[in-house]
Amino acid sequence: MITQDRNDRMTRIGPGTPAGNWMRRYWQPVALSDELAGNRPLRAVRLLGQDFVLFRDEAGRLGFLDRDCPHRGADLAFGRLEDGGLRCVFHGWLFDTEGKCLQTPAEPPTSRICQHVRQPSYPVVERNGMIFAYIGGGDAPAFPAFDCFAAPDSHVFAFKGLIECNWLQALEVGIDPAHASFLHRFFEDEDPDSAYGKQFRAKSTDSDLTMTQVLRQFDCPELQVETTDYGMRLFALRKLDEAKMHVRVTNMIFPHGFVIPLSPEMTITQWHVPVDDVSCYWYAYFTSFTDAVDKEAMRAQRLELYELPDYRSRRNRSNDYGYDAAEQRDRTYTGMGEDINVHDQWAVESQGRIQDRTREHLGATDKGIVTYRRLLMKAIKDVEEARAPLLALGEEDAGTITGPATIDLVAPSAEWENAWRAGEQRKRAKCPWLEDANTAQFDRAS
């Protein structure tokens, strides 16, 4: 049973909260590179209940600063990008990407105030179309050698979407393999050859079965969970007949992400980044192990649902997620269209802005959620007791955390554990960008 105090301890992420202190120990995605395109590369960012401004200066350097000007608190998100930095339009104070005050033009020429003023700034890096910031203070951790970071930019597509509820319930839908047989059930199958970039529409590895068929026809998977050096690995096992098993391998990565298969050639690495206690963004990399990603096609698909500049879904709480009773009767299980992002958004937003876990009754299919909550509570306690939490890595360890492996395939029932590893190795052996040293460590567990 989850008490209200424990629910608050897990979900509240503002400054000074237990979960907030823990989550600040990691790099957080804060924007897509696309958001800094154009003539004014600047974005206001709200992250973990704090307000920042992200910008690129004239030399291409990234800056991530507190949003309120240290002079009298005016909003730097309306500032001018000029003269090597960001200038507040209230009194013209100018700050560089590291928060150094360069000019205070309205002050007397003899003023030395610039020497004593510094706007808080935070480390920021750009990786494969996504921008990450670290707001935890002290030394930032190293990035693990995950596939989405190891792949060249040509083989990775980045996107995001807004969810209007607490980050934890948004994450938990991704570590619940059983829900897909219901929430994402389609009564009609699509041609898998036209399924590029679409979740659950492709064929499983070593099979002519599409995931839509597997999910619809075999809706009671056996779930297994193992802890790893990055979080946990989940197995959803669906017995097709006496000889064959469908195996779907997914992963939870700390602090709030998961890695799942999109198709035999592509994986999704997705984080659920808190804006504040009652909203979050999902940030996702789509990583290809074969050909370069068709980024224009992937972006066009997603912009059918998501509106810029906030990446808000066109189907949302205000219009009942596009629910149609006739469609629910004849075509989809939810009656909310064919984009699974809409299904997931309805599921987690319908639980409330912050789910009341004192009222829930977990079952056997929730073992991934139970395991993650235990890991989460331990990580929060580790930070409180000045220990490094899981996956807050030093440079030496970062290169050893690879993968993580993810696949769905049909395998001999008696040999499924060996078969999924062999299938993953075959995928990696054919990958044009993977180094040999990266192919052997994907299946380590602790």
C-alpha cells in the first residue's frame, strides 16, 4: 500500500524535495535542437519546477541561465541576442553563456557592478538533435554509452510531446508491458511494409506476425523483471503455441526513461522530464541500426498530432482525445484513433494531475512498476545519505553502460533466453555504426 506521504516523496520534484534533489543528479533533456532554429535561437524552459532560458549566442555556443535578470528580476526570455550574449531589455544588462555580466550600460562609466554580478548558469550539451542541461550543482555525471548517443546523427531522430500530468505516471505506462494488448489493440492490421516509424505496426523479428496481431491474440503475457546497472530489464512472454514463444524485451533507464523496440531495425529511447509537479515532456530518440533515419518522414508523421511551439497534442483532455464510439466498436479498442501516444496520454492524464496511489490495487502484471518504485525510493535515500544514485556515472564507468538491448521476436519456447540474445547480436553485428567493442556487453545484469 502506498501512503500519501510516500506518494508525495516519489512524485514531487521541486527544489529541495527528496525526489527533486535526486532527479537533479542527472542530465535532463530540455529542448530539441530544432527549437533553436531560425533567427532568434532562444527558448524559455521550465524544468523541475524552475524557470530558465536556453539560447545560442552568435558564435553558436549554448547558454542555460536562470530566467529572472539578477538586476530587478525581469524576464530574460524576452531578451536580445547581441554583442556576444543575452541582453535584458529592461536596462540593457548583458550576460554571456556562462552567466558572466558583460555590460551594464545604464550604470555610470565608473561602475564596477559587473564584477560582482553573475547570473546562475548550468552546463548544457547537444547530442543528436537534443539539448541536455545539468542543474544539480557540483560535477555533472558522464553520459552512458547508450545506442542513442553512440549512433551518428544520421541514424537518430529526436522529438518530444507534452503530457499534462505528473512525470511518474507518464513513465509507469512505459514499464507496464501488459497494457499494450488492450490500450493499443487494433481490430484491423496495417500493411507492415507501410509501417515505417509507427509503433506496433511492424513485424516481429524472425516472424511474419505483426505486433498488432500478437498483442490482440495473446493478451495475457508472463512478465519477468531483472535489475541492471542502468535500472531494469523487462520480459513480456506470450506463448503462441507449444513450440513457439513471442518475446518482447524492454528496459527502464534511470532516472525516468525507457528503451523499447519500434521495429526490428529501430529502437525508441524516451525520457519523461518533469516541467513541474503536474506536467512533463516526453523526449524520445528513434535510433536506427540499419539505414539512416528518414527524418522528414518521421517529423511529418508526428506533426500530424503535435502542434508547435509547445508540442501539445491536438487530441487532448479538452476534446476527449478525439473519442468516437463508432470507432471504438469497430476499429480500435479505445475509440481514440490510431496514434498510441494519444492512448497513453489519455491513460495517464485520466489518473489525475498527480495519481492518488493510495487508491490503487496492483496485480501480477505490475511487477515492473513495483520494482521501479523500490529502486526509486532507494535512489532518493542514497542522495539523502550522500551516496551516488544509480546511473549517476563517472567517466570511467560511463563507457561500460552500453545498449541497452531491446527486441521483440518469435523464438522456440524452450530456448527463448538464448534466442533473444542471439537475435540482438545479429542486429548489432549488421549495424554500420556500432563498434565491435560495444556488441558484447548488452546483456549484463546485476
